[in-house]
Amino acid sequence: MKEFRYHNEISIPLDQIHLKGELIIPLGAKAIVVFSHGSGSSHLSPRNKKVAEVLQLGGLGTLLFDLLTPEEDQTYAKRFSIELLTARLVSATHWLEKQSDARNCIFGFFGASTGAAAALKASVYLPQIKAVVSRGGRPDLVTNALSMVRAATLLIVGGLDTEVLDLNRQAYDQLRCTKGLEIIEGATHLFEEYRAMDRVCSLANSWFHHHLKTG
């Protein structure tokens, strides 16, 4: 059984609100992956939780949290405000850095859909972010910042998610960092097909373990 130095639900204080989430750090973990979910989703997303569990088994910490409060999530404009989601992700990362159990850890981002856009943009402001993985992401929403991304970035897209795949291919060409583009054949946007999410988990786990090295 995996042992943890921290495993609990958390509440991140931010201005006049609190963002709910879950922080899990395996004993001996030297890196933590912060999740940035897509619009309409939450830290309870079964797909993101599946990825998080695989990362935890591999010895990485994970922070899953809601980028918006339940009230904010009712507002369409806030769901798709990349600026707001980016600001929340930056603030949550700063909060995490101050936690004693996260001390001396390095960090990565895992983003899905619009959350991937926020992850890429936030990484520009946070040089401590060493790796980003995007699942079915919308990197096109941060076109003006793509060339400034320095974190090693992996774009994972379903082969049948044709429109998003085209957008990711265009974004890939604009990235100037260490990068990769993985196409999961037969998968649609939500990767609901047989073994599709298993492949996402494997790719993300390998990418983070390779790029979140602590020396």
C-alpha cells in the first residue's frame, strides 16, 4: 500500500473565496502535478482522478482543485475566461509552494480542454513549472503566449477529435520549448473509448517522470 506524507481535502483561500480540492503527496515525492480541469468540470472529474491515481502510484504528488466556485461555474463567461482560469492556477500554485509538505518539490501542470490553455499560459508566468501535459486541450486559446512557453510540453489528442487535433498541430508548430504531440488513434475528445484513458495516463506519467527531475 502506498504511504503518503499528505492526503486530504483542502480549501485554497483566494481573495474573498475558497477553492475546494484534494492534495495527495506520496511519501518521498519530489514533484507535484497541479491539475487544471476544463470548463464545466471539477476536481472530481473521473478522467483527471484516473490520471492522478497513476501519477501517485508512480510517486508523484497531485493537486486537483476547482478553478471556479460553484456559483462562478454557472456563468458561461467565467467558464471560458482563460485570463481568470490562468490567474486562479497561478494563485493555487503559489499557495501550494507555501505548504510545508510541498517544500522543495518541483511542479508540473496537467490540463484538459480549456484548462490546458490556462496551464500553458500560467507556465509562462511561473518558471518553476518544468512540464505541462495537455489532454484534448485548446492551446489555440493562448496563441500569443505559445512561443513563450518554456516548460516541456506534451499535447495528447484523440485521433477522431479532428477539429481539436488540427488546432493542436498548429499550436505545436508555434511552441519553442521541448515538445511532443501524441495522437491516440480511435479516440474522441473525452477519450471514452476502450483503453484510451489508459494510454493518456501512461503518456502523462512517462512525460512527467522524465521532465520533473530533481537532480
